[in-house]
Amino acid sequence: MKIYEYAIRRIFLLIFVIFGVTIITFIFTRVLLNPLAAYITDKTPPDAVIAIIQAHGFDRPIYEQYFIYLKDLVTLDWGWSNVGHMALTDAIRTFFPATVELTILAIIITVLIGVPLGIISALKNNKWQDHASRIFSLVGISIPVFWLGLSLQYAFTYWTRSIGLPFLPSTGRVDPLLLIQNPVQGWTGMLMLDSFLQGNFVITLDVFKHLILPAITLAFLNVGILTRLTRSSMLEVIRQDYITMAKAYGLPRRVIIYKYALKNAMIPVITSVGLIFGGMLGGAIITESIFSYPGMGWLSYRAIVFNDSNTILAYVVVVAIIFVSVNLLVDIIYAWLDPRIKY
Amino acid sequence: MEKVLEVKDLSVQFKTYRGIVKALNGISFDVLKGEMLGLAGETGSGKSVTSQAIMRTLPENSKIAGGSVLFEGKDLLKLTEKDIEMVRGRSITAVFQDPHTYLNPVFRIGQQFKDILLNDPAISSIKDKKKREATINEKMTQSFRDVKMPSPERIIRSYPHELSGGMKQRVLIAMAFSLKPSLIIADEPTTALDVTIQAQVLRLMRELQKKYHTSVVLITHDLGVIAENCDRIAIMYAGRIVEFGDVKTVYAKPLHPYTQGLMRALPRADKDAQIESIGGTVPDLVNPPKGCTFHERCRNVMDVCKTSPPSPLFHEGRIVECHLYNEPLGGS
């Protein structure tokens, strides 16, 4: 079977997975939370409440409510987000690109540090470089994210500022005053990309400064995971017979390591990067909350705290779509890396 | 005859958690130009370690404790890592045991073959890319014809998993002979193949060896294979060469008790005799027995065998390491 046929079949399956996810989350949120909460306040007159209930079908049986919800989902009428103070589709359009921006920077840091460190660790097995990188990754895995985030804020914002050094912003996505002076049109919603494409480099730089600390926080744990995985995968591959063969045929070490070994070793690493990427795109709840970074994690955290069932539902569906798509992507990369895989 | 390879007094040790494994204890042999030398012995006797030491592909926990490996006048053990890379793949190549694991699964055969051919300065120095690719392609096709592979173009585009075991071993042999090396080390090249393919593959190697006048060291535990293909044989036991001579001479009258035991252990079609095995097990090379390493299993054991190791002797047209033929001591 050709790879695109496989992709199409997987996209069909993707629909069913998301369908299943909506059933479960819909039932949980409708049963546990008050769907009305998004539409009324203490001051809403009682007859208006009844009208709202009827308008949204909250008086119907739950399966009918589900179909109403499904219809709204497909027609992109996702309702109101209380915590976002806007329609949910708009909220996602606003918050998701922020997370994408953060995720891309974090995954770049993760891969650029994790993979080379793992390779060095494997090639210098049991030498000091290996021990150093293993300690580093163990520290990365062990440090709690909230502690690291707060420490970075302390070190690079408060402390550097207190001794008069240049410092990094500790919260938010961009300096609002600066944004008013240098307005950016929202093309993709990714502020850094938009401002860069529009030649508004003041904002690009400011957004980048805001991204540094949360991206490092988000990347740190994953760097540790990826370093370990790359190390063990590489160690396994360089013990394989085909590496001995390449050596026995006098191939240069450069070719043996970076061509023959790396392609084999990268197969499990790609899976892991895919999962990490999917996880990050779903929003890093702790990181985004610490840095008050207006992304999906921050939105979902507030939705859960304030019982905003509409937002929770939408969030779960978005995360499900992201995860299934990333998995599909990983599978396609797999087939390209490893010719033994047939679909 | 001209010697291609001369191994002198080579010793290799491995560091393990149990102690130092003395895998090779001063072995000496030579390989003549255009001959096929059989290296025989049980598992753990040091056959593969010998080949790894010659090619300098020993694992990291090993140490060359002494000796020299002279190849075309150079001591391979003294070469720098860069210089040994120039020898590997050009002057010395190898054919390995399991063709299924010695080809990289994620690259096409053509790609892997190309990297090997690029070792040849005559090919890698061609500046024009198109011309170089054409030369490489021609060379690959020629090599595949040499090993009698049908449709070389298809093989070049295949991944290893798309070929059968016998085909893969032919690919390895084609690779080994492609740069016309002066020495090929074949480490149990047929063990992983089924019997009918085994004979084909060996015949092929023999043909190519004659055609290109290459020297081959054939490592195997199959004495039949050596009898059919080799000119000379070296029998290894516990990191030493116990008997070394012409195949005809050694097979006609094996002198060392271990060789005799091996011969008795061969199944024979012409005699209705029981197969005999050699009693006991291979000694632990961390603490090898004192004296002759074989004395615990030897039928002809004498007192001297338990205390002093025998030294190599010329006897009846071969080299043998046994006190039995040491006239002043063992002649009683």
C-alpha cells in the first residue's frame, strides 16, 4: 500500500477517535458541571434563564443534547468561553497560536540539546562526557517544573534587575505598551512570526524575550528524557553488526556515526519527539500559569478552576485532534526512515 | 611463496568483571599469497578474536598484550587509527557470519556498496560527479555478475530485507572482493545459511579467490568445509594454535591429541563407527590450567603436561604444540 493511501485511512480513523473523545468528555462535563453557568449571572431574570435553557436545549434528554453539541461542533458554533471573555472559536484562535509559538521554540531547544548530548554520551560511553550528560539529564528529569520556572524568574528577572543588569520579562507574551506603539496585524496569530513578516522587529525581539524563560522551563524536562533516549538508542545501534561491518570496510568514522548509525538510532527518538511535541501543543499548564503566558494551558487551567464546561470541552477536542495528527505525522516519518515498515 | 600476512606471538586479553580473560596466548601463523587458510576450533577458542585483532576491530574492553601482525611489511598493530582505516576495506576485507545482521537495514544495497567503493582512491578521486556515479555503477554491476547474481540493477535498488539469506551473503562476498583486496577474512561465512546454499557460497568464494589471486582466512568450526576448500589448516584451542600445517598432511595423520579428538568426532559415511566426543569442557580462560591448556581433557596426558606449557615444534611437516613430540622429554 502506498503511503498516501495509509494517510487517508488514518485520517478516517482519526474522525472516529475524536468522535469517541467527544462522547466521553461531553457526558462528564454535562453531568458534573453546570452548562448554564456560561450564560447567566446572579442578575439574570428568571424568565430569561428559562429562555436560555430552551434556546440551548438544556431541557432535552442528554443524547439529544449531545447531537445538538455535535452539530454545533461541526458548524464551528462552539459557544461562549467565560474565562476567555469571547466566543470559543475566537478564544482558540487567540490562545492556540501563542502555545504553538512557545512549543516550537521549546521543541527546538529540546532537540538541539537533547539529541547531540545523547549522541556524545553514547560515543563517549562511561567517559567523563557521558557522566556529565547523564547527571544533567537526571537533574532535568528530577527538577519540578514549577520550581525551575520560579527560579528562572528569580534569577533572570528580579536578581539581574536588582543588580542593574539587563533582564528578561517574567510574565506575559509581549509588552502591551510596545504593542500599541508598534501595532501588528494578526495574520497567523503567532505574534513573533507576524511581526517578523511585517518587518516589525521591535515586537519580534520583545516576543522572543518573553518566550525565552518559559521555553527553557518547558524544554528542560524533555531535554533530559530525550538525551537518555538518544543515548540508549545510539548505544544499541553502535553495537550492531552492520556497524562492525562498516568499520571492517574502513568507512570513515564520520560516515559510520552520522550516516549509518544515526538513521537507525533516530527511529525511536522520532516517536518520542512526536509525543513530546503533541504534549507541548496541548499547552503546558504549569509553565504557562507560572509565566502568565496566554496559551492553551493557561486557558484550560482557568477553565477548570472556574468550572467553565464549554471551554473544557473545546480544549479536550482540540488536544485530541492535535495528538492524533502528530501521531499520524510520526508514523509517516517512520515509514520514510525505516524501509522495513509496510502499511 | 610470498607471505601476505604474518602473525607473530599475538596475545589478546579482555577485561571483564570476573577478571582478565586471556583470549589469545601467543599465536603465530602466516598466510601465503593466493592460499585459503582454514582456522578451526571450538566456540571460545579465539578464532574470531584473531580476525578482530588483525582488522583492529576488537571491542573496547580488550587489550593487545603482545605480538605483531605484519601485513605487506607493516605492523598493523602499530598503525594509527587513520592508517588502519586505509587498510581496512581496501587491502583487507571481511565476510561475516550472519548476512541478515551485517547489512544496514535502512539503506539500499547500492548506497552501502557505494560507500565501500568510495574507499578506493581511484574512484573517489574522480572529480566529475556523473562520471564517478557511472564508474561506481559499473563496478557494482560487475561485482554482482562475479557472484552470479541475476539482475544486478534490481539488487542495487533493494533494501536488505527484500533479499534472501543466500543473496545477502553473495552481496557481502561481492563487497569483499570488489576492491580486489590482498586478504579476505571470512568469519564463519556459511554458518547462518542452509546447507545447499552453504556449498554454493563456498564454491563462489573459491572461484573468486582463484580468479583474483586473493588470500583468504576461512574461520569455521566445520572441518569438512576446510577439507574441501583450504590449502592449510590451523587448529585453535583455548587461545593457542595447537597444530598448523597442510590440510592433506594434517588430515592424513593428525598429531595433536586435540586434533585427533576432533577427527574422531566427525561423522563418517564410510565407516559404521560411533561418533566420539572429546571429554570435558573448554577451560576457563580467566584461570587457564597450568602447563598445557589441554591436559585435563587429553588421552595421552603425562606429568610434564601438568606443569610446563609445550612450545611449538616442527614435526612431520607441520607445527604442533605437544609434549608427545618433544623427544628429550616425552620420548620414554
